[in-house]
Amino acid sequence: MRLIKKGYLYQVTFMASVFPVNCYLVEEAEELTLIDAALGFCTKGILKAAETIGKPITKIVLMHAHEDHVGALDSIKELLPEVPVYISIRDHRLMNGDRSLDSHEAQTPIKGGVPKKLKMRANILLKEGDLIGSLTAIETPGHTPGSMSFIDLRTNALIAGDALQTRGGMAVAGDIVPWFPFPAFGTWSKETALTSVRKLVGYQPDLLAVGHGEMVMNPVKEMEQAIKHLERKIG
């Protein structure tokens, strides 16, 4: 487990040099919000990171329902049973194994590993603009239909989940990066993802934090280049 701090944001990384999987702890005045639950073996590392910071985890926010974002949820909740779990209204369906699509959505199969043995479910459902402590929820479908991103109102730090990756180079979800193609393989609709990342650029973030790869300071120019790269591929 590796822990890196940028302002109020702590990146907790597992398998950093091989297959980096990130989750995040957002520091509030007296508590922490856990963003994502990584993989099943990550429970001890996540709780150790919180102990190092010295504040309790009082919220668990899931960016989408894939296994590498919810994997440790059951074991964390066994230890922190009173902590509420948040996910988008749309990906709550996916969390429950429902891969059906709405009529307005891209009619391509939802991809990626949705855990079949997950017992816990979110008990607070999120929509655009909802506030969780210092974070504002942003609907960013593409990787999954209900993927969400969050921006910290204090610092303009953007936590974008798998809307983008930085491992192997900055890329929009669905744009295959040869050095690390796995997020693209799990992306439902790259066209929808492209629309979402254009939306995220509008926030002009000062920091970008993603599910796979390093945090990037002043990321807007790189985000714009990633958009153009996928636009050229799609034609």
C-alpha cells in the first residue's frame, strides 16, 4: 500500500508498479470520506491509511460498481457497520446485477467485472449536484452508465474514477492505451465517456485523481489532448 497526500486528498494505491488500483481518502475537519473500496485484499491497507491520517472513516462513496472499486466493501462494512455507503442511482442497478440499458443510453453491452458475491449495498443514492461533505457529485457516464466523479469545493481537486486514466498516459475511458489497456476493455461507451470528460474540463480542475495512475496537477491541457486523441479515433 502506498499513501500520497495532495491537499485534503490522500491517494491510497495498491500494486502501484504492476497494476495500480487507487482509492482515496478525503479529509474533512474531523472525519474522512473513503472514495471507492478497491479490491478484496485491500481492507487492511485502507484502514491503516485512515489510522495514519488519524481520523475515522464516516462515509464510503463508490464511483461505479466494478469489482476493483467495490471489492473490499463487504469486509470494510463488517468492521464499520454504521458507515453509510453512497453510489449513483444508475449504478445502484448495476451493483444489484442489473445490466439492462435505458432507451436513451448507448445500446452496447455493459462491460467490466461486476461482483456477484457482494453482500453489501449502498443505502444513499446520488445524483448530479449532491453534496457529500466538501465534495460535489458530477454524473460522468461512459465507463459505466452510472459512473460519477467528485470535485472538492475547497481545492478544485477532481476525483474522476475511470472517466480517465493516467497510467500509460492520459486517456479518456474507452481509448485503448497499449501500456495499460484494461480500463478501456471495461468501458461501456467511449462516445458517452467523451461527452463526460468534455464536461469535466469545464470545471477547470487544479488536480486530477483517477482510478488507475498517478495524480496530475494542472491537468486541463492534458485532458483536452486526451479528448482530441479519442475524437480522432472515433472520427
